Amino acid sequence: MISTPKFSWRPSAWRLQRWFRPIHYRPWEMLVMRVLFAVVVFMAFPKQVPFAGAKYEIGIARVMPLGWLSDQGTLDACRWVLIAALCLYASGRLTALALPVMAFLTIAPATLANSQGAFHHHLQVLGLVVLGQWIWFTYRAFASEEFLKPGHRTHVLNVFYSQQVIVATYLTTAVWKLWKTKFGWIRESKYFPVQLAKTRDAHYYNKLEHAGSESPGWIGGIDAWFARVTPYIESFLFAHPNLCRAIIGSGLVLELFAFLALVGRRSRLFYGGMLILFHLIIGRVMNLNFEFNIFLLLI
């Protein structure tokens, strides 16, 4: 008699480790990713800080003053310190020393800007990724003899953990939307055309002119075309609320299943592309631009 093996519901029985696992990147791939990430961190550093101090104590502003960032000379000096740290990071050496500098000079200016009362979260994912990398490389520096030059596997896992942080931001956002709306996000999405009208009217009342081609080249052409067709899109979606729910709800589904981006190279390519398209559409429709999310997804 042949015995039938019992089915186990343990995750190991599904062999999930074959799906959600780090990719073994080549050294040149790691170098390219480090260089591009360093460029993105440098782009996030402000050219000037027009705030004398924190109006509201939030984040690290609760434990230390940040008004010194408004001094242009000090800010320029910090920029050179950041450049030195980014060079170390890109080289793959002394990463445990470079990342705390990168993390602080990414989070501190953003905290000072948010402490003025108008909250922005376009740098949220970048700050979390830098912070996560700092924690990982600090752990590796104390756990083994990798302080001067971390091993290749350490860099590979750093990419994998960074990808998990990015995915977690989307998943957390989706769960929070459902929680705050008591699972009414998709139900209420039939009113999304109101947001289209709001964006269009906000442009008019800000500049007393209708939205049109403000950007040069083909980007300006897309903006001009979108401004012309927006009223027709509004009318169509108002007339078809169920279709509106399906279209807008798809964005929530995309965020809820963002963890599927961790399944292999092809899945990362597909899901990363879908999330980039998602941000490009949101940027045109709601005038909410998350360029740093797009940069990290591309990397």
C-alpha cells in the first residue's frame, strides 16, 4: 500500500522561500544601483531652507533644534559632507559610516519643512529606505568583520531589504486607506470625478488661467491634451459610477498586492512598471507628484 503524504499548511511546505528571496545581482549591477541611489539622495537635499526653525515639534525636531539648517553657509557645508558620504556609499566601502550621514541629511531638512504645519510625504519612502539601510549595515558592521568593505552578499541583502521597505510603504498605505474609511474606499471612489474637477479648478484659481501647456516638449503636449479631455473624462465617469469604482479601485488593489513585486526579476520589472504608471497617472489627475517613489522603483 502506498501512503499518501499529509498536506501541511506551514509556509515551508509551500516553498515560499523559492518565491520571496533576494536576487543574486552581479557586482556591476550593485555598483550601478548604489551610484543611482546616491544621485537620488543628493537630489533630495535642498538648495536652501527658508525656515528659521521648527514651528511645530515633530520627529527629530522634538529632541534637537533644526533651525541651523536655514543658514546658507552651514547648508552648503552639509552638502559637501553629504557628497563625501555618497562617494563612500557608491564605492561600497565604509558604508556603515556613510549611511548615518545620508540618513540624517535626508530626514532633517524634510522634518524642518514638515514642522511648518503643511505636511508633505514625497520623501517618505526615500527616508525609510535610507534608514533601513543604515540599520542593516550597522548590524553587519558589528556582527562580522565587514566594517571597511561589506561582502557582496551583504550588499545583495541590502537591496532585498530596501525593496521590502518600498513594498511595505505601498501595502501600509492601502491598509490605512481601508482602515480610515472603514473599508469604504472603493465604495466612495465613484466620487473620484470630483477630484478631477477640484484639480482643474485649483489650477485656475491659483493662476487665473486654464490648465494648459506649461512644460516644454512632449510633456507640455501631454498636459495640454489632458487639460482638454479632462471635462469629458469627468462626465463619462460621473455617468458610469461602477466603471469609476473599477478604475480607481484597481490602484488600491495594486498597492494591496505590492508584495508580489518581490517574486523574481520579472515580477519586479512588471510590478515596478505598473507602480510607475500608477504614479504618472496620479500626478496628471490629482497633481500629486511622487518623483522619488518613481526613482526608487526604477532603480
